[in-house]
Amino acid sequence: MAQPIKPFFFDITDDEIEFFLSEARQILKSGSLILGKHTSEFEQAFAKFVGTKHAISVNSGTSGLEILLRIKQAENTTILVPTNTNFATVATVLRVNSDVQYLDMDPKTFAPSLAMVKAAVENKSYTKPLSGVFWVHIGGVISPEFPAVVEYCHQKGLYVWEDTAHAHGSQINSIQAGNLADGASFSFFPTKVMTTFEGGMITLNDDEEDVLARSFRNQGKRGMNFGGLHTDFGNSTRMTEIHALLGQIQLAKLPQMLATRQQAYELITAPLREAGIEFVSTDHMDSASQYKLMVLLPENKTADQVKAALAAEDIILGGTVYEIPCHLQPVFNGVCEGQSFPNAETWCPRHICPPLTSGTTAAEAQRVGEALVRHLTE
């Protein structure tokens, strides 16, 4: 009997566990639990991987997003944000007392289009001045229009921050996600491409912004890790040495994990292409994290129907990205009230994400692809 194919996989070997335990023991004995050797080494290695000058570790990707806004003094401005994103992207804008203007999505990329950004920028009716854009690489997919979006926004005097929670290792035009705009925030939540239990990483190229980011994550202690002088209105959003240790282990094997995900993506999508089933492609990219494969549902199928049919074959689907767009979330009632975003309203509930992890074997990927064709074409 075939083993169930699950949507989540914590990629760690017995040898890596033993190494983690040995190093964690040394951390505990040292008494240096934050802002120490492992934090510094993890940050340097991550900056090198992404290709940025700086990387600043934080306790979550959400904290990273808020720090990016603080850096630009975005308080009391308007920020463009895709409605097809996680709660955190919108919540961070509201937390700095700024207004959100939602952007709809293109079903080919699950991200906004350049035309949508231009229309929003040219809108002159905002109560608070427009200052920038939060762009989300949903599922690790970098829109082919994103470089043009960045160029256009910069021409208009707007900054562009990347929400790279899904995009570890995604690359287009020889540039990694996290280095395509003015800066980025990655997430290391347990379900992400790599994890530190909880955690996140800001990537930047500006020296002054690096100083500010490190200050904001450390109670505003600008220019120092410890002490009693508080220059900026920061918070306690540091990553611990234990989390940074796991991050080093995960980052070292990230290329291997990405290669496995890419193989699974190719094997799952091969029968989909042959059957004419639509999905969000990464063919235009140099490489992709393959965090999520978004498969569009035909009109005669619902997500619940397909999930149940696949579960009967021990193929377990996890969450989508995202079933409910932010403008329909109860917590955000009143944001962009009266506006509609038809593509998101159509496709957020009308897609599925088959299991695709760094633990997916070739045989499992083939099994998933064949099952998808059966249940989406019958």
C-alpha cells in the first residue's frame, strides 16, 4: 500500500539533528543567547546567498515587514498591497497607521500586473499620500513584469519592498528575490522552504537602512547590541542564537532542497501540460523556490471536491495561497470599502496546491501529477 503524500516536510537528517544538539549545548553553556556568533554567521551567509550587502535576522517575517515600513517612515501614508496575500502584509501597514490600497491579481502569476500598479498610482483620491508598494512573490513566483514595476515605481518616487516569505532561492534575470527592489523580508515559519522554527530575515543594500533595521529590531539601540541608550522607537524582535543555528543548517542545504522541489514541480506539471490543465508557471524564471504550485480549477470542479478525491488516494493537499483574499477577511472590514477585485475573488477559492516539498520523491510527484489529471478532466 502506498504511503500518504503529505503537504509538509521538515527537512533535517539524523546527522543534522546531532550537530544541532551539540552546537545548541555550546550555546547554552556560553550564556550568549542572542546577537552572538550564530546570528552573525547566519546573516552573513544569507546575504551572500541572496546577493545583498546586508541581512538582518528577526523573530518573524511579519516583524521584518514592519521594520521595512519604519525605515521609510511610512507612517500616515498609503501603501499598495496585493489583496492576494497573507494577513501579515496588510496588518503591518495598518500597524504603522498607514492606509492600504489593494491591488487585484493576474491569474497567470497570482500577482498584480504592471497595468494594475499604474492605475493605482495614478489614482489621486487617497486621503494619505502614496509612498510605496509591498509586492508579494506568491508561491515563490516572480512576475515577469516585476522588474518593470520596480522601474516604474522608482520613476514615480515610490519605494518597493518585496514580501519574500515564499521566495527563498527564486531568481529572474540573474537576480535573486530579495535583491530585486529596495529590500525584502523573508519568513522562516515551519511550513516555508527553509525554517528556523519561527523567524525572518530582512535583506538590504543601503548602509544607513541596515543600521536602522538593526536598531528597530533591538529596542532602538542604534549602533550597539547591548546597553541602555535608546535612539529609535524599536521593539524586541531579535532572533535567538538557537534559531540562527537551525537557520545555518537549513541554508547550507537550501540548494539541495530547491533542486528536489524543482524536480517535483517538473514531474507534477508534465502531465498537466499534456492534458491542458492550467497552472501558474515558473518557466520564465532562472530558478524558483517552488513553495507552492497553483493549479487552476475548471468550472465544473470545486476545491473541496478535488481535495476529497485526492485524499481518498492518500494525496493530502495543504492550504492554498490564499483561499480568502484580504479584502474579504473580516478583520480588515472597512479597508478599501466598496471596491471589488474580481480576479482575486474568482481565483483565490478556485485553485489548489498539490503537495510539493523537499521530501517529495520522483515516484510521489508522478503519482500526484497523474491523479490531478484524472480528477480535473473526468
